[in-house]
Amino acid sequence: VPSSRGPPASARRSSVRSRGSADWRGRARGAKPGRDVEQEMELTLEKAFHGTELHLSVKHDGHARTVKVRIPAGVGDGSRVRIAGEGEIGSGGGKSGDLYLRIRLAPHPTFERKGRDLYTKVHVPLTTAVLGGEAEVTTLAGKTLRLKVPATTQNGQTFRLKGHGMPATNRPESGDLYATVEVQLPKSLTPDQRRHYEALAEIDKGTTS
């Protein structure tokens, strides 16, 4: 006599798992992840040196919201900063893509960056270049350093100031600062200065004859 109780419990549980698995596969097949989006962001060299926090306006489906982005100290030109989930929205339950900020460093009037090293120029009076002395060099961090200038320093001579370049991203290291001497010639002479330079010219003639 056929039973009216239906299939065993184990068979019913098995069929439920089978239907759920099929539904999940169907949703997975219909899901499409969003694309990653790249956007250029210009930074000053100072902000790249210290790191900064940006407030970006991000639009999704016509709705805008503000996203805070931390730019680490030491980022270089062409670096990419990833903001997870702020790219194109996925469809069918797919996850959103990411937003990438490509960093472009604005030109600086005083410093030039090469890797983690910085380059600048230091103006040195002619008398200091000839006799030796000191010159002031201002770093990108705003600190004033005293550079020792040896006697007979030549125009275009470069001095290395260790550890005063760009910081390394997420590492306790820094590049170096290179200061290139620009010897400043006097634009005018007092009568006394002219007599001394004329006397020096006579001495030079005697040493070359």
C-alpha cells in the first residue's frame, strides 16, 4: 500500500539544497562587477612631501557624496592611490569597481625632484666663493640649514645635504637634498672695492706672466 507521508526527510533536505544551489548559480551568472575608474589629481610638491587628506566628490547614479582620501607622504609623479569600491557600480549584485587617483606633481619654483632626491640652487656671493664661508639653504620642509662653503668654490658646484630630500612612502627613510652654487657677481662697485679688484687683477697678471 503506497504511503501518503511523502519522501523521506533526507530526500526532502537534499532537494532543498539542490534548488538553493541552482538559484545561487543563476544570480552569480547574472552579476557583473563595475569597472575601475582612473582620475588624475594634481598635487603640489609640499603636499607630496608632507602627505595630505583630500575631500573628493564622487557621483553614483546621479547622487554625489564626499569621500575622504589620505595621500601618504612621499608619493611620486605617476603614483596611483586606490580607493576601494568607488569606481563604477556593478550590476545584478556585482561588486563596484575601484577608483584610482593618478598623482601628477605640479612644477615647483625652487625645487626639482628626481626620485627621492631634491635639487635646488643656493646663491653665494663672490667673496664667499673665493674666501670660503657659509650660505643658507632652505629645505622643502621649511628648515634653514647652514651650508659650509669651502674656499675657491666654483660656480655650479653641487653639495649634498643628506636626509633632506623626499620621504619614502610608508618607510622611515628620506632622500637627499642637492644644493648647486650660483656665484653672485656684484652689480656695482664702490671706489674702494674697485681699487681692491684692480689690485687683485695686478696680482693675477704677475702670477700668470
